[in-house]
Amino acid sequence: MPDVHVPHLDEHEDAAEPAAASAHSAQPRGPSFFKIALEVALIATGVFLGMAGEQWREHARHNEMADESLRRFRAEIATNRKAVDAVKDYHTRTKKGIDAYLAADAAARGRIKPDVLGLQPVSFEHTAWDLALVTQSLAYIDSDLAFSLARLYNLQQEYSQLSGAILQALYVRPPGENLDVFFAATQAYFGDVVLMEPRLVKMYDELERQIDRALGERSERR
């Protein structure tokens, strides 16, 4: 009886398995999950540190702007206070003389000569305020202090507007045309400024203390 040759199927399967294993091992392996997670963590940390550094620099710049503004305000307030001190007694004294002149009758006015040496209005410095508005540095200082500064500069502006109005009126109607009209206008002007000037001095003194305190506190925090 002839021999029957039965093919050995397992040999084919055994040969295929090493080939598949060899092909699988030849393929490049992708990055591991741990490596990906580490890279993401490093990138996130770098972004966070960059943002934190930028925030710190921005905060430092704001502090520097606030300190510079406070020092400018301090110097400007001292200058304006000195200007008010130089004329407030003159305004008070001259107003009394004009009051006496206008209260007298026509006959007595000839014997009264108010000692008027011009209006002598205060010319206020306001560069520090203007610069603070342009740079928005008021936003970086204490809100109560910023409010007090705004009140001061508004009062100074009101004073300046009164001075501008009376000076314009005197150009239109010089004192030589009618002395009584001039004294009446001057009396009204001095009546306002002699009330405003003591308020200004009080505000200057209080703001100087507030600014000195704010600068000291900011220095201690650093």
C-alpha cells in the first residue's frame, strides 16, 4: 500500500508566528504615556511660570508708577500751599478795606482809600494731576487718597475759574472807568477766595499726611 503524505499544517503556523513576532518587534514604539504626561506637565509649568513672572513685573511696574505719582503730588501740593499762604492774608485784609469802603456813604467814600494792590490770584500747579490722568496711575493708589486728591484739584479748578472770570471782566471794564463797580466786583471775588483759601490749606495739610503715610506703608510692604 503506497504511503500517503499528509502535510504538517503546524509547521506553517510555527513559521508564521516568528515572522509576525519579528515584524512586530521591528516596528518603532511610540512614546509612553508617562513621557507624554511629563512633557505636558513641563509645558504647563513653563506657561504658568511665564504668566506669573509677567504678572509680577506688571505689579512691580504699577507700584513704581504709584510711588512716582505720590511723590509728584507731594511736591506739587507743597508748591501750591506756599502760593496760597503768600496771598491769603492779603486777600482777607483787602476785603475788609473794600467792605468798609462800600458800606460808607458817598461823602465818606472820598476819605476811605482801600489799599488794593491788584487781585493777586493763585496760579496753581496741576502737572502731577494731569500726568496721573494720562498714565492712569490713580488706579494704583489707595481709593480714599485718590478721592481726596480729586476733591482738592476740583476746588483749585473752581478757584482758577473764578480768577479767570474776574480778570476777564476787568479787561472789559477797567477800574478807571468806574471805581465803585471795580470795588464791587473785587469784593465778590475776594468774598469767595477768602473762604476757599483756608479750605485749601486744610486740605493740603491733610493730604501731605496721607501721602507720607501711604508712601511709608508701601515701602514697608516691599
